[in-house]
Amino acid sequence: MPVEYTACVASVIKSGKSKDDAQRICAISFNKKFGISPQAAHKIGDWKGWKKSHGFEESLPQTVTCKSCNKDFDYSTTVEICMGTVKCPNCGMIINQEGTVVIEQDLPKNKVP
Ligand SMILES: [Zn+2]
């Protein structure tokens, strides 16, 4: 599978989601980003070459507005969690380059602060 997908699945599982959820979430965001499914990408022999020829070079937007907290932040200085998604430095939601919330952080419910 493409590295963007596998890295995404790994980090989403790390964030506490089940493997099924992770695969579903990452397949959706992969599809959104590249316009094809990870399975289809897997069948492309030269994935890096395909990305280049389809204009998917590493060009990230600079400023993104988080749709959860409506705060702007610099996407390029925020560490990517997985392809096309970062954790909002303000509210901690996992959002994509458009600022749309991809994963809502599950806060521990039975922990007393
Ligand atoms: Zn936010």
C-alpha cells in the first residue's frame, strides 16, 4: 500500500482508533487527496512518478483556518500526523489542509482532572 496510507493508518491507530476505523478514515482522506483509492494506488507500479505526473508535489498551503475553533495557524510549520492532516495547535483536532475536522479527539471521559 502507498506509504501515505500506511503511515496514516499507523498514526490514527496510535490516536486511539480501531484498525477498522483507521483504515476507513485513511482511505477516505487518501481518496480525497489523490482522487483514487489506496488499493488503486497500490496497483500503480511507480507511485512516486504517478504523484509527480498528477501534480501532487509537496506543496502545502501556508495558512489554514481550523473549522473546529476558527483559529488560523501556519500549516507548513505544523507537524503532519499523516498525509494531508495535522493536529490543530489550538484545539487539538485532527484536521486536513482545508481546515475540516477529520478525526475528533476522544477525550478521556472517566479521568478526573
Ligand atoms: Zn482548532
